[in-house]
Amino acid sequence: MKGMTPETGAAPAAPALPLTLEGASVLHQMMRFRRAAWRALPAQTRAEILAEAAALLASMETHADGRESAFYSLLGHKGDLLLVHFRRSFEELNRTEIDLARLRLGDYLEPASSYLSVVELGLYESSAKVYAGLSAKGIEPNSEAWNASIEEVLARQRAAMAPRLWPRIPESKYICFYPMDRRRGEHVNWYRESMAERQRMMAEHGLVGRRYAGEVRQVISGSIGFDDWEWGVDLFAEDPLVFKRLIYEMRFDQVSALYALFGSFYIGLRVPAADLGALLDC
């Protein structure tokens, strides 16, 4: 019978992975500033270098069809500057890197770290409904008909969620960025849980975030295959204490308590391009 496996006569299992939507290409650049070499320059030379850099950075921080950059002064020893870039493609991110490296200011900036990802929206609830509906019709997973139906769903979702896939960088005073994984350990493994169970846990996890919706903006980006961790998380707020409260509260839900692994955290204060000179000459 169509849609049945010959061995068992049962319908083939639906895919284990949820559908996702991808949007903006994202690059975080963490930089150290060679302050001693900078101070050794004549004041006029520093002014010329800053003028050149400010012109380019000002053009980048102006939002244009999903293309935007923002600049932050980092707290702590992990770097001096954080540059966040949202672009339409990896090619555009590469061009941004090259344009920044060509600045004379680039001679005084040393990469401390970086992170590459794409804005990602996970569709756990939609995936379960779509998979169940297609299976009920006898459509075999990963068949031509299945893939065509999935693409129709994703196209509708992309149009409906375009503002979240191509977000503006919030103008909030503070940013918190960190990468994270889902645990694949000996005793608990996120990727061995059923989709229904992962959906349940993610719904519980999301309830915590929604309680902070008026205080913090969140952008999740996927980095599986692009960088050393699986996701990047950007939080934006006017009060940095909200980062501590939100992340601490999330530690107590099942997703974080059992399955979350976190990388380094970066906290920065927003610096408009026009104020870059005051930051570097302090």
C-alpha cells in the first residue's frame, strides 16, 4: 500500500528534525584595540583615521533592506570592541569584513574572536502538524510530493515571519551575546528525544522568555555547520540586570537544566559610529 514500509506495513516515521526558517546572515566580530600603538600616532593622523572609519561605520549602521551593523564597547578582558553585522548573505558579510580590514583603523584592531550564523526560527509546533497531516494522506517522508508540500508551508511562513527573519538591530543600550549547544551526553541527549518531547520542552522554555518580552529583545541564530557551537543568542536591553534574571530563571526549566551547554558570554554597551573617536581616544 502507498506510504507503507514493506517490512512492517506501518507508515514511515516522520522526520525527527523540526522545520526551520532562515533569514539574515550574522557575523559577530570581537576585537582588541592596540591602544599603545594608537597613542603613538600624531593627533592629526588619528583624526584622519577616525574620520575615514566613522564615515564607513555610519553608513553600515543605517538600516537598509536587512543590512545593518552595530558597534559596542565590550566589558572585561575578552575584547575591546564588538561589531555585529546583519546582511542578506555570506557574500555580503565577507565584503563587510574586507571593507573594515581595508580601513587604516584596521591596523590597530586585532581579532579576539568571531561568530558566524544565520537568523533561525524553529517551527516545532508547525512541524508536528504538517508531518501528521502529510502522513495521514499517505505521503511518504522525503518523497517529491512531501518535499513540495513542505516547501509550500515554508514559503507561507517566510512571508508571515519576514520581520523576524530580517530584524532590525535594536537600539538598546546593552547587548549580551553567547553561543550554546544542546547536550549530546552519555546519559541525556537532546537529539535522541522524540520531536513531541522536544516540542513540549521548548514550549515550556519559551514561556519564560515571553515574560520578559517588554524588557529584552532576543535574536536567535543557527550556526550548525558554520561555527563551533550550534546556536548564537543575542539579547538587547536597557538594563543589563535583565540578562542575569532571564538567563538564571531559564536555568530551572528542563531544556536548560538538562540539555543546555553555554559558551563565553559577551556584554557590551552600544556606541554610535559618531562617538567612536571619543571611545578610542579615551
